[in-house]
Amino acid sequence: MAGMASTGERESTRNWTFLTNHAHVLLAIARNPTARLRDVADEVGVTERAAQAIVADLEAGGYLHRTRVGRRNEYTLNPAGRFRHPAEADRQVGDLLALFTEVPVGGAADG
């Protein structure tokens, strides 16, 4: 077991995650569709400028729509959007949203 602990410690010093910043921003917005970009950036661990660029990418890709409500933005997600990598292109981002949020991501209502 000691060998596993040191391996885990060695691996934990490498800075990588399974999800990209784009996925993290999408999930943060799914959890709070009226969040300020400053708060999204803080949650994800990126600059506000990076969060703005990611939201622009997601909007251009059809994964979310931004609506101005007063002084704030409100975001509507498109759970039917497909993953961009060919290995996952047959899956919808709604699957990811459902996995990491308790927010309904679309589809027919239960009942």
C-alpha cells in the first residue's frame, strides 16, 4: 500500500483533469443559469476573460444561448448538442449535464 500512496502523491502533483474548462463552464452554468461570469470563472478556476471566451465558444457551437435580462445574462442550455470529439460524437452533452447536476436538462417531464 505504501507504493500506491507514493504513486498517488506523485500523480496528484501533475495538474490534469478529466473534464476541460469548457465542460466545467457548461456545468457551472447548468447549476446556476443566471450566474455572473466572474462567479463562473472563480468556480472553474479560470480568469473572467477565459470564461467569457469559453461562453462565446459554447454559444457559437450551439451548446447554450445567452439572453440579456436587465443587467445580467441568463443562459439556456441545449442538452441535445453533441460532443465535439469523434470518439463521443454519438452522445449528447445532456448526458454529461445529467451526470454532474441535479438540474433538469430537457426532455419530457415526469408524471
